[in-house]
Amino acid sequence: MDRRNFLKRSTATLVAGTLLGPKVFADETMKQITDEGLARNILNYNPCMQYRPMGHTGINVSALGFGMLRLPMLANGNVDSDQSVAMVHRAIEGGVNYIDTARVYLGGQSEEVVGKALAGGWRDKVYVTSKSPWWIMERPEDFEKFFDESRRAIGTDIIDFYHIHLIMHRAWKEKILPYRLIEKMERLKSQGKIRFMGFSFHDNLYLFKKIIEASQSWDFCLIQHNYLDYEYESGVLGPKYAAANGMGVAIMKPVRTGLLANLPVSMREALASTGLHKPDAEWALDYLWDIPEISITVSGMGSMKDVESNLEYASKAKPNMLTPDERKALGNAIHAYRSAPGHIDCTGCYQCIPCPHNVAIGYIFAYVYNNYLVHGNKDRAMADYTVAMSPIQRGAPASACVRCGQCLAKCPQQLDIPDLLAQVKRVLGK
């Protein structure tokens, strides 16, 4: 600080002390000292953003991360790059320091847009993630190939957070272990090509724990969670288990692919039943920010309005932030969701998979069909069912069931799975 600025600050300090009084002045001074310390130690620090430790990595990430999957699109099927770049820049200006993309997002366009957005000095303000897609690997060498493609598309030598993408039971058995992908990740880290290694996950808690225990080199994970997914996949215990092992925890699908950002009337009325009123998306994000073990919530944003709203919500994000009345309201909304006529009481625990005929049972029931019952939009349900699901990743549709019955003894809910799959086929036609 030069002498002129020092004198200017000193004069302002004396005036503030006179106007505010000694106690308030002391509190304001301490806040200023704290903010300046955070500004030095947190990448892209903004006092309007909240930050949290990312496990044992030694860095702090913004409570809100920018997920680069649900970007605004043009009529020709391409990403609206101009609008997307402006959105990313606004998020960074608001204190976001974590940009999440993947090799396969939007057919590769997502990484390219990230590269455009971070050119011209913006790269130095954020941590960048990407992900390695096991399901399109034909040989072990493809891992390095996809990694280099990601670096070129993003325009960076180092990827800060690199994932093995979308680990499920098939991935673990057929690619990750045989192709020795964890060792390859460890090698990239030792070479300085990535800073931190982790994985994204879609399966049950048992496999989640098994993966974490397979390596002491994991730095973080990316898992699905929201207030409807208390038991789904790794559930509410997943973040706690990962954090207990020193890992940073990033959350995806905080609004369950849009459902929790545009609630059906029954759920919105349930949230308002205690006299509390907040936007749908804010309820979903606050639920996650309330959980101390969660480091960052990654939100897909499709418009500048989404960015502005999420920045506003994130400015208030704190662990243990929910009041008893807010917790009661969320419980009412969960009850309303599960009370929809025809609701299948599937928790998505995935005990029934692998199915001998590769049917994606838990995903179909807990995610696709139950969502459809409350929002009633068949086109949207089929997008989750057919576009977001592939036989290689999650499994086959309900029509692949041959009623072998092997799933029946595995279901903790004692559901008649073959009959329910037949019901899904009748309703959704697949």
C-alpha cells in the first residue's frame, strides 16, 4: 500500500470510529481484517459469496459451482456460446470459483464453451473440472487420449479437479478395475497434469464405500443428492462417509433435473403450509448448503436469470442454516411427493441391480416414473428415460424385463418389481 492510500485509509478509519462507536467500530474492523485475509487465501474471493473447505485439498471453493451441462441452446442444436460465456463471466464476478464440465457434455461443446469463457485471463480466477468417460473407452490408452482432448478443448495445461465419470457397477467391473483407471489418475496427479483426483457416482452406498476404500489418493467426489434423494444412490450418508475420509464433496442435480426448481402444486403448497415462502430452487439449494459435509453444490444454469438468482441464494449459504420450521416444510414436501397417486415406494437403493437383463430398475422407478407422476409431463419423463439413460451406463428400459423374478428377493421394500415394470411400460410405452 502506498503512503497516499495509507493516509486515506487511516483518515477513514478515524472517522468511522467516531461515527460508529467503539464496539461497532471494533466489530467492523475485525470483519474487514477477516475479509482481507480471506481475499488473500481464497481464489476469486467475493464478500457476497460463501466459501467452504474442499476436503483435505487445502483450498476453499464457492458454495455454488457452475455446472456446464444445461446451457442455453440455439435452434440448430448448438450451444449459444455468446450467452453462455456472458453467464460464466457473471458467475465468476459474483465469486464463483468452480466450473464443472466433462468430455461428453453436449457432445463436446461444453468443454469448448468453457475454453472460450476462460480465455483472456478468466482461467486464473477459477478451478476447472472435467471427467473421463469410461463407457466410450475401447482400450486402456483411451484414458490418456480423452484427458488430452479435454485439456485442448478447455485450453489449459492443468485440470484442477479430474473425475472418473459416472461410476456404476458395470463401470467398476468392466472398465475401471481392468483398465487400472485409478492408477492412471494417480499418475496424472504425480505428473502435475491434474491437481486433484476424484469420481462422479451413480450407484448404491455399498459400492460408494468400496470405491473410496480402493485408494487413499481420492481427493473428492461428485454425487447426486437433494431433498427427495434422502436414500437414493449414496443418499444422505454418502457425503458424511466421504467427508469422514477427508474428501471434498461436490453435489450434482440439486434440483433433480429441474423438478425441484419448478414444483408441482402439491409440493409447493406443502412447502408453504408452515407459512414460509421461498422460490422453489432456493428451497432445494438451502437444503444442501445446510449439510456441513457438503463442500460445493454444482448447479446447471440455463439463463442469466438463473445465474443471478443462484448468486443471491449462495450469498446466504451456511452450514446448519435451516430452522425447525424450514425442516418441517421440506418434510411436508417430501410427503406430498410420495403421496402422488400410483407412487412406487422405491428408494433407489439399487439392491436389485445388476439385473440379468440389464434393466435399470431403481432409476426407472425412483427417478423417471415417480417424477412423471407428480409433474405429469410425458415428454420430460421420456427425456430422462431415453436421452439421459443408455444401456451401457444405467441399463435397459422396462420393456427388457422377462419376469425372471431374481430381483424380488433383493428388494428391501418387497416391491413386485416385474408387475411394476410392466406398469411403467404401459404408461410410458417403453
